[in-house]
Amino acid sequence: MRNRDELKGRGEQLRGKVRQAVGDLTDDERMRAEGEVDEAKGRLREGFGRARRRVGRSIEDVGKSIKR
């Protein structure tokens, strides 16, 4: 199951893509650049969330094996 950071990262990526598209349609280079930044931030946040989830699973697995 995805965590909050993964979901927010996906949202930031989507927002970035929308801003890029609007920038393209309106010929607004600043809007397009801001969209690229938003998309990159979203990818980073999603990656952080994915890593956090994997570390959490590993810790749970270690805890389960210690209990045995």
C-alpha cells in the first residue's frame, strides 16, 4: 500500500504536468518551467516514500524473525 509521501509525490507530478501543458498552450515559459520543477519534486517525493515503505517492511521482517 502506498504511503502519504508516495501519493503526494504522484499529485505533485500530475500538477507539474498540467502546469507544463498550460505553459505550452499559453506560450508561458515561466509556467512551463515551474511545471517541470513541480514534476521533479514529485518524483523525488514519491521515491522517498517508496524507500521509506521498503525500509519499514524490512524492519517489520527483522522484528518477525526475531520473535521466532
